[in-house]
Amino acid sequence: MTKGKSSKPKRQTRTSFMFPLLHQNVVNAVSDKVASTHFHEKDSDRDSNNEYSSHVIGKFRCSGCRRGWSSNMVAISIRGYPNNGYNAVVYNQRCKSCNHLGILTLDEKTYVDRVAYRVKKWAGIPVEQRPYTAKEEGPPHESSLCEGCKRGICEEMSD
């Protein structure tokens, strides 16, 4: 995908999302170091052998009042499975004005970067830790509106 391109679920308002259609982008990002990888379709930690929480970037539009907002702190949980398998769950946010769930437009670049970094690291590939500066811009993270925080996934950490 091109830089700046984003993925949007089909106007659904769930508490979390998976993006299997971005798997090929992840494959492209790791193919120089990891021979093969697969996307684990089930949102379950059963059989997983690794898990890591991080953040990606996204935009939201309220499903209720239609208010929009951006966030540099969208919670993501990345799980590793045997034979370089993985999945990633991105957590929704709620509207500050009316508490309805948002409609997420995910920034593909940060998603692919975070997932590819973790897949390489779990595959034993030496990877340089990337600088993470998203916390420096944008409004403060509001835990009461974050579905990742509600599930204990969201943490103030760097990759």
C-alpha cells in the first residue's frame, strides 16, 4: 500500500477489529528476513506463544453524534503463534461527547510497521528498536474512552 493509505472496517461499531486484508502488507514488510508467515484468523490467545501490546494511529468518527477525532494512542494487541503466525487486534475508542463507539479508520503504515517489527523479533531476527514519538503529538490518552484500557491491553509503552 502507499504511504498514508488507511483501512476502514465496514462502518461497524465493535469494541475491537482485526485486519486480515493487511496481511499481504505485513508479508511484504518481513519477507526479506522471514521466509513465511501466516495470519491467525481467530481472535484468541489459544495456542499463541507470544503477546505484545502497543499503539497505532487512527481516526474515528462517532457512530452517534458523528463527531470526529484522531488518536496516536490506538491500542493494539499482537499475538504470535507457532511457525511465524500472528494476529493483531486493534481496539476501538468511544466518543468523548456521547460515549458511542467510534468508526475506525486505521493508519496502515503504523499498523504494518508495528506488526512486522514484532513478527521479526519473535522470529529471532535482530531488529533495531524504532523511535516512538506519537505521544508527543495530539491530545492526552483518555483511558475511560479506550476499549483497550478497559480490557487491560493498553499500556503507556514504546516498541
